[in-house]
Amino acid sequence: MSTRFFTNEGDNTLLKKFAGVFTHNPDIERFDALVGYLRASGYFALRPHLEKVPLIRILVGIDVDAQLAAQHRKGLLLLGDADKTVAAVRKQIEADVQSAPYRKEVEDGIRQFIGDVAAKRVQIKAHSTKRLHAKLYIFLPKGFCEHKPGAVITGSSNLTAAGLGVEDAAGNYEFNVLLHDYDDVVFARDEFEKLWAEGVTVLPEAVGGVVRESYLREDLTPFELYIKFLIEYFGPAIEYDPNAESDLPKGVKALSYQGDAVNDGWLKLQKHGGFFLADVVGLGKTIVATRIAKKFYYHNGFPTHRSRILVITPPALKENWDAEMERFGLDDAVRVIHNGSLHKIRDPEKYDLIIIDEAHKFRNDTADGYDLLQKLCKTRTKHRLPDGEFAKKRVILISATPLNNRPSDIRNQVLLFQDGKDSTVIGNLQHFFAKLIKEYEAAHRIADSREAQAVVARIYEHIREQVVQPLTVRRTRTDLVEDKRWKADLDAQGIIFPKVEKPRPIFYKLDADLDALYDRTIRLLSLPKSGGLTYNRYRAIAFLSNPKLKEKYEHADRIATQLAQIMKTMLVKRIDSSFLAFTKSLRRFRDATQAMLTMFERGTIYIAPSLHVSDYILEDREDELIAAIAEASETDPTITVCTPKDFLPEFLAGLQHDGAILNELLAAWEQVKADPKLDEFLACLRGDGERQNLLAKPFNETGKLVIFSEARDTTLHLSEQLNAAGFGPVLTVDSHNRKAVMPVVRANFDANVAHDAEHRKDDFKILISTEVLAEGVNLHRAHVIVNYDTPWNSTRLMQRIGRVNRIGSTAAAVHVFNFYPTAQVDSDIDLHRKAFLKLQAFHCALGEDSQIYSPDEEVDNFGLFDRAIEEERDERLRFLSELRDFKDANADEFRRIRNLPIRARCGRKDAGQAGQSLVFIRDDRRDAFYRVAPGSSRREEAQTLTPSPPSEGGEGWGEVGDSAITELGFVEMARAFRAEVTEAAVPLHDAHHDQVLSALDDFRTKLAADAVRERAVDHTVGPNEQKALRLLAAAQGMPNVSVAERALLVAAQHAIRVAKFQDLPRQLNALQKAVAKKPVTSAALLDKLMEILRSYPLDVAEPDAPAAATGLVTAEYVPQIILSESFAQS
């Protein structure tokens, strides 16, 4: 049955009807359109059919309601404001241009439309006094009459790409009718004429400027685009917020660099839910975090909601945090706990903000402390938002060295405030890190150390660019000096940061016999395959031959290996610390090994990690040990009583081997009476010969000296010897007396107390400390540090230096001295060479714990001993500083460029990037930066682009052949965008639009892939997650599952799919494993399952709340092309 009605389904589009009318009526001389909206972007599809039409008239309806509301607010009647009507039409066109499909034919159509308006082939009027919702299209042929009636179309379709039914344009359901009756056409014509007469003419001049002021303009220079790129990236961080400096307590200086950190951190807290505060040691991270906490308190619903803040800190820093919060007036809103007390938090939902100091201590996701912390951070708060949802916690991770860890450590810290598969920096962090962790592990198996280091460096650069930098606030002292604003502020307030000089070596020489014993000892400690120690005393559970006994110890082999490595590391560090400390540690190890051998001889071996078994055995108190084991066994499942038959034969052989070596070594070291290290140190304190006197002025401006050693045995021995040599009184600090002597430490070594005559003291010139003072303590009345034993970890070295290199330091330079053993030789070259060989041996023994030194570093020049102390900088700050400089010097230009529309673009010439395009894309969660190489266009995507399989950690499109779409970090993108003021633009190359759309497709594909991973579980999650999800699915089918329990099971499934909690799948799988070994009833299984799930802060839907979506809501993510740049083919 024929009908005049048509929809936009199939081929029945408005554009097809237009084509039919024009084709069968070639003499149309006037085309009139009445539309609700004017969309120039749809003109490209219609333009070919209008080529021979002499006159086109378009009458546009505008938002009359908005004008009525504006007039009523002013108490006026709406009589039709012509200027506002024209402005409204122009605004419609501008908005349409900016949101039009990014296609060349669309842009050509827009330009043609503007040209036709200028040539008056297209006339436009706007009606401002009626709400025009009708859509009317009138086709009047030459000689219009009842015998030649033309046509009229009316219905729901606007003159837009979607309304016309242009391919790829998303649209609504449309319903229209095509009429050919003369009376119908006349009626439509007359109505149109009446409305046209009432309309306001939109002159060509009003429309002509649209292209010039839109992204279609062609006069932008590469430099202007570079500045626009920086403005778009940094956003509000460009502006300095003077309010950040207000309301500071007395004694706290208003430092602009700290104010910038507060602003930057606040923005990241809002955008990402958390961030790393990673300023280098000594710049005042505690103050910055406290100021952010105060801003949070007063901006998080105050006064109707009073935020609660939890600070988690190492025990040594708790007192500092308590004092800082009290000074800023937050003590009533803040609770400070040490990081071993997480289990004491009974009401995690009470806290709105979590601050974690020394956050790198929570880098291991298999530790109980990490699981407790992640649960705490991801428990929703009590603060209900206006939309009815409960606010999520915000998290500040304080760590001066977020990148000095393994990739998995960095991932684990980020996952304290981000979900693994629903992140604001990279859609799927879990897949991103999975690939890099595999590459990192493979790099450690590469024989060539230089090649391995290069691979690891690339991995860290990728992590830094993609994950760490967007989530990090970090400034170094170099940044503060190079930024003109910060430097001027510091100078005005008389604040200086001393120059950290290169560390200087102090060599202590071993005579021939001692040198030989030293080297042999290192070999025996570190080379078990060459006859060295096996450390079997600490590997007992790994050698259990009885499977039932071994099952009591989860991950027995791994734990045993770790214990042996810890013992080896301790012994190697002790021999570096002092011969006294080493001999004592060696004796303890010998005694522990002998105790185990004694138990073998007696036929009963006790494995009791919680008891000092060796002491009982060596003191012949076995009866007491048996009683203690009997009592502890009731509550400690790790206690095991074994016989020699329960162990593999090689266990006893290793014990006997170690016993012989330890007895021999101990006998040799007990004969050593010389202490060349101490002798050399005393000579340096006296300034003997050509040695630098470490205490005398002018070298030591304050006459104070700080000495660090990891071993308490060493610090006590050193204190005793220095006092005896006349250098006392010496202040010694370790974990045993820290709390008691801290007031004395502050009075004598904290420069912030120097201005307080009541508390300032000068009773001690020398401070000797273990690592208890290496973090969070001010010792900056001193500026000379001696590392009596080598700080093998670079983080530890920087922490130590940071004690004296702090705000308030008055010395011009910080001097660092490190001790190194060497042999008695005749020349300086041999002296360095011998020392270097010993350090190489140390490095091999310590493995990854020795991060500061490279095993092949500058062997010929021995640069190892005087390498500069370098602070890893955040290069983004250089770009921010450059942008601020431009703004200060060119305020009008800055404002003009800032107001340029998004999608701005230009062409450039660069032989190194010929044929490529750079694309900046953003949605409401993250920024993405792309480099698109030649061939990576949408036209060829079927041949050139393939999705990377999830098992390989793919994130969307990968490389095929010589074409690629590469996602870059900000710094790399900024370097590529950077241009000189004088550089001229060139036309965009032909592949520009296809390359930009390829980048946009990649961005959308990643969003879609993340959503697919949510739903297609079996294909996207790892085997552990699959197994846990199957258990949860099966549990829903168990009998007698309550509504509340079912909701908890659903919430747990969602948590696993978005990788919310690292330990949840592990616990569920451990439950399945336990049940497989010892079956239980379904009711008992469900009870245990509920116990696990209730220990997690799962997002369970409230009874009256709508059901949660099963996947990520990608519809709300509307990616926008922010900027693009193409490089002409050479």
C-alpha cells in the first residue's frame, strides 16, 4: 500500500526524499525551509542538490523561552529584540561548527554554506516572537501552478545531519510526510511567507565571521597552538591562588611554591580521588598536605558536614603530625595513627580524607597491612552528596620517591585510590601494568647489564609518563631555583637551599691479611654455589619432606628464600658497617645454626617462629621450650614439632656445611683487633695530614656533624670510641631511646628551634643515629653528613641528606662523606680500583637492594665515588613555568590564545615527523595524547590496525607493519608541540582528518573495551578472577540465600570485575582450595563466604536504589578533540 508518510528507517531518509524531488523537478527555482535549528554541518549533504536553485530561504526558530526568561528577570516585555535574535542564530551556527563531525567534506560544506550566504544565494531570517517547532520544506518550481505544484515536506526532521539521515550521523526516530497536492503546497507557502515577513534578517556579515573565529580558521601559527596546548593541559593550575596563602598559623611562612603545590594537589584530589605528594625531602610535604587537608575540611560540605581526616604515619613521625595538625587548628578533626595500627580502625566510614606518610611502605599487595589499608581507603564515607550518593574517600600518598620501586609496587600504591579496571588515568591499569611487569621480570634475566638497564629505563619512562606524572605533585630544589617566581619569593624571605656537593669518599685501608679475610668472607656470604653459606637455618620449612607438615606454611618455599636473603643481606651490610657489628651478627648466626644441629642430634626439631628457639636450646632449657611450645600451640598454628625424618637429606647437609664455615669465620674474625675504619674516622675528625677536618670552621660552618649507620651495635661502639677520644659529648639515637631524646635532638640540631632562645641548646656537636632519624626529622643546624656504612638504597641516601637540606638551612653547601674499604696500595688509582672491586662484590651480594650503584658504572674513571646527588625532576614544571612567563610578558596574547576554540589545529614542517599527526583528546575523566603515523588512517584501519588481545595487556589498537597509533605522555607531547614564535604554519596534509579520527576511534575503542571487559568476564579477566567469579555465581544458586546476601554477592562480582581489591580474589580462591581438601555443607560454605565478603567495603545497592549497571557507563564519556597538529609530507 502506497503512503506519503516516511520515517528515517532504512533508505527512507529525508535526504533521499530531497534527492528524489530535485531529480524529478529539475527546474526548482526556490527552496524554502522552516527549521527549529540551523545546522551548517548538514549543508554538505544537501549542497549538490541545491546547486541549480537560484534562491534558498531558511527561517530559523530560536529559544524564545530563554529570551522571555531574561526579559522577565528585567521586568520587561518581549517585543522581539532583533540584535539578540541575530546573535542567537549566530550562536547556533557557532555551536554547530564546533560540534560537527570531524570530516573534510563536512568542513567544506560549512565553508560553502558561509560562501552562499555571503553571495546571497542563501537568505536567513530568524523568528523571535513565536515558539517555532514546525519543520517545513517547500519546493517551488518555475511556473508554479496547480498543474505544476512542486512539493512540501513536513514532520519532525530538522535540517541537520541527523535529521537528513546522513550516514554515520546518530539521530532520533523521525516521522515525516511528502505532499504534492497544490492546495497543500499553497497553504504551506503562505504560512511560510507570513512567518518570513515577521522574521529578522540575518545579514551575511553576521554569519561571515563564524569560520574565522572557529577551529576552521587557517591563520594559527605552531607557536600559538603550542601555547594553547599548555593552557588546555594545565588549566586552573596556571593561575596562582593567593587565597592558598591566607589563614596560615603564626610561624609558617607563605611560600609560593607550597601554595602552588596546594592548588595542584587539590585539583588532582578532585579529579582522581587521590594523588602522590612527592616533593623531594626537605621542601615541607607535611605542611603542604596539612594545608590541603584544611582546604578539604572547609570545602567538603562545611558547615553541615564536618569532615574527619585520618593520618597514617610511621611511629617516628606521629609526634610531628600531631603538632602540625594542632598548629593549623585541625586537631579536633584529625586522628593520627602509626602504620601498624590499621587494625584498630573500627569505623572506616567515618573518615573523608586519608593521608598516608611514607606511602612506599605499603607497596606490597600481599601484606596484611596493604589489604587493611585498601579496604580503609575504599570504604565510602558518611557524607551524602546532593544526588543521594555517598562521597568516596580522598587519599593523599606522601612519598618522596614514588618511582624508586618495582612496577608492581607503583601499581599497588595507585590502587589504593583507583580501581584496576576503572581508572581516571588509563582505563585499565591492571592490563597496563601486567605487560610492563612481565617485561620488567624478563629484563632481570638479560645477561648484558647495560641492555637490562636500558629496558628497565624504558619501562619506568612509560609508567612515569602514563601513570605517575598525572597523579603526582613533585618539585625539586632545582625547580625552585629555576622558576623565577618561586626563586624571587624565596630570596625575598631569605630562604636558601644549600648546594649538595658531590659525595666524597673516605677510604680505610686493610692490611694484606685483613684484606684477604674480608674478600673471602664476602665470597662465602654471597656465593652458595661456589661453596658459600646455604643459610639453611632459615630455610627449614622449605626442606620439609612431609607434605602435611609443609601445608601448614603457605608459600613455604618463597618465605624460606626470603628469610635466607634477608639474613645474607644483613651479614653483608654488617661487615660494611663495622667489624664489631659483623662479628656479633656472625656469632648469633653461628649459635642459631648450632642450635638447629643440636636439635637434630637429639631427634626433635622445633619450628616455632614466634619463640626464641635457639636461645632455649643453647642455654640447655629444652624443658622450658617444650612448655612454651605446648602453651603457644593452642593459638599459634605455625608451631611444628618434627623429627629428622621429616626433612629432606640436603637440609642437614647444608646445616653441617654452614656450621663448619661459620665456626671458621668466627674464629678468624674474633682474632681481628685492628679497626682501620675507626682509625681513619678519628683522623678525619682531627684533620690529620691532608685530611679535611670534618668539625673545624670554615668548612663546617656550624661545627655540628651527623653520622648515620644502620647497625645499633656500630652506633653504640662509635659513640663510646668518640667520647673516649675526646670528641664528646656525643648524642646517640636509636629505636630504644628515640622518644626520650627527641627533645634534646631538636634543641641541638633543628634550625627551626634556633630562633627560640628558650628551647635552643648547644650541648652536642656530634649526633650518631641509626635509620630512626633518617625520615621526617629536622637536623639542619648541621650541614655535614657522614655515612659510616654505605647507604645502598638511593631512597635512603636522599632521606639522610634531606635531614640537613631543609627549609631554614643557613649553610651554603651540604657535604656528604661515604666510607669505602680498600687495600694497602701504593697509588690512588689502585686505591680506587681495589675499592671499586669490593663494591662490585657488595652489589652482587645485595642484588636489587643496591639501587644507587650500577655494577659497570664508569669503571675507568671511578665516577662511582663522586657521582652527583641527583633529584628526579618533574619536567612538567618547566612547561608550566614557561607558560607563566609567557602570560606575564604577554597578557593580552595569553588571553586571546586561551579563548581560541577547541579543535584548533595547524600544519607544520618537520622532516623527522613528516606525514604524522599529533592529537590531544579529552573526556570527563582523562587526557590522552596521540601520535598517528602515516598509514594509520580510518580508511586503512582494516588492514593496518588490529586490537591487541587482552592477554597481552593490550589497550586498544596496536602496531601492524610500519603504521602505528601511539599514545604519548604529556612531556613527550609537549616537546613535539613546542615551536618558535617565528615558525610559519603550512596547510594540513591530506591524511589529517583520517589520522585525527583514527586517534578518536582508538580512544573510544579503549572505553568500549573496558566496558566489554566488565561484561565478557571469561575473555578479559585472569584465571584467578575467573575462578573467584565462578564461586560467587555458584553461591547465588545455593538454597536459602537471603536478599541481602545475594546483593553482597553481586557487589563482590562487580568489585572483582573492576579490580577494586587486590586480595579479594585470593581469599575466595583460598576458600575454594580449603573446601576441596575438606568438603563442607553448602550452608557452612556460604557462611564462610559471607564472612569474607563482609570484611570488604563492597558497594551494595540500597533496597530502594535502582540496580547497578553491570558494566562501565561509557555513554557519559563524550570524548572531545582538543587540539591537533599535522606535519607535511617531505
